[in-house]
Amino acid sequence: MCASLLACSQSVTKAGTPETSSPAISSGSCITAGPEICYNALDDNCNGPIDEGCGIDGGVVQFTIAWNESRADVDLEVTDPSGEVVDIGQVSQSGLSKDRDCPGSDDDCRGVNLENVTLAPEKELVQGKYLVTVRLESWPSGDEPVRVNLGVRLGAKTYSSQMTLVREKQERRFVFVL
């Protein structure tokens, strides 16, 4: 499987116009013998899976976000090559599923803000473009920026990006091609 990053980190305002500052995306920013730190959306120990051993789904395809402000609602939206957006608790035609939508209305996340989209184990990977959007949906306090980590695993390659979102409806978009 070959994965490449087609384009990344386009910041878009509510009106949909690009901003000038974009977060960087990188690979290989971990320590091989280091421990895995739970709920930070990163592959801390360089073995491929993101936050493994932390009670979240993983797999050969994984898109995960984690953020620092428990009252902020940050959304992870993944659109597969057919144009289908992956919904919480559903398996898309391409085999992707979203298992967490935080902060959640029933305190399902228990203050651990993380959203996660993975490829179902029995499904085969669909080749094409995957659009990943990270959006600050709501931020009741709004006086401090929300720091968000994005972790992406595509086969043997893991990517990460750290971004700051400062206002509601602000989003960052990433495109990955398999």
C-alpha cells in the first residue's frame, strides 16, 4: 500500500476563504523506545498505531484528533474517496467507522476529548482521496485557543499535525491519497 499526502493544512474560515497560516504535518516525530501516551492522538512509540492500548479502536487506517479544552467541541470529519462522510456508529461503504464524538451529550467521553475514525478490520482499503477536516464547532469560553493534535495512520506511514483553533467554525483541511 502506498500513501501520499496530496495537500495539507489549508485553514478555512467560516466564510470558506483560505488563511495564510497553516499548521505543518509531519511524520516520524516519535521516540522508538518511548512509551505510548494515551489520548493525545499521536504515535508516541513509533510502532504505527495511534494511542494503542488506550481503549480506542485502531487499524491500518486511522484518523484521530485530541484537544486540550474539555468544554470545546472539536469535530473530526473524514470524507472517503466516494464522497461519503463517515458518521458516528456507522460503517461507510468504504469500511470506515467513527467510534467517538466528543465531548458528547451523555458524558460518554468523561473529559477525554478524542475523536477517532478507523477502517473496520474485515474491510479492504479503498484507494483514492481522503479529505480530513478538523473544525472547532463550539467553544463556550472562547477566550483561549484550543490546541488540537491530529494523528493519521495509513498503512505503515503515520502523520501528525498540531494546530491551534481560535474561533468557532474555524477549520483545517488535509487531503491524503492512497
